[in-house]
Amino acid sequence: MLAPERGTLFLVVGPSGSGKDTLLNGARAALRMDAGFIFPQRVITRPSDAGGEDHIAVTAEEFEARRRAGAFTLHWTANGHAYGVPNDIERDLDAGRSVVVNVSRTVIDEARVRLAPVRVILLTVSDDVLAQRLAARGRESRGEIEARLARAQGVPHSGQRRHRNRQ
């Protein structure tokens, strides 16, 4: 029997407040009956009741122990938190399933090298919209929001642009 064709890794990227969670929730609902698509939970050093996505909450120490043990296929830090995508996605990809996950733009190149085929879905919105959405969440001070906006402009990304959200 032939091995299944490797699944595609879909990386959903964009600054905080760009609508990634909304897009992922919609895709997850639309594809809930399709076993060929996996939406893994990320491991994050943020309390589970902090709002936003359903994630696996761990302390910084727990995260670091898991990272050292090789528990993450991709990991990064941003905005005072550590984020990890569990290794389970590699088995899913090898089994021919597509994996859809929210990641930092800083891990795109690594993912392309190690986890091909990879497709990047980049969400963009204006700074005004981002600032409004971040303020509405109520999790950050004005200074922290400004820092997020500056970081959003400073993180490079590569790849062909096909669509753009013009909000």
C-alpha cells in the first residue's frame, strides 16, 4: 500500500487583532466533519481564562521544560508569552492530514524548510483597526498596544501575496 501524500501545513499569521481567531473559528466550524483538517491547540504561557483562543495554559517553567524535551514542532516568544505547537502535527502531516494553526511570522521560514508543503495565510488590517480591536479586548495598556503596533510593522514575512483584507 502506498503511503499517503503528505498533508499541507497552513500557517495563519498576522498581528494581534487582525482577526486570526475569527478566521480559525470559522474554518474549524466549516470543516468540523472533515477528518482531513486538524486545528491543534497551542501551548501558551497565558492563563486559560485570559480570553481569546482555547489553548493549553502552562507556566513559563513548564513551557521551558517541554521545549527542552522537544515537545514542540514550532515555538516562539511574543508579547511576554511563549507559544508552542505540539509535535502531534507532524504525525498528522505524515498521515496526509492538513494542519491549520496560528503562528508567529517569525517561524514561517523554519516551517517552510522543515514541514513542507506550507501555505501562509497572512491577515492584514490598518493600524487604526488594530488599535481599536486591541483596546476593546481590555488586556493591555495604551503603551502595550503601541508596542504591538510597532512590532506588527517590524516583523518581516515572505511569500506571494494573493489576497488582502482591506479593513
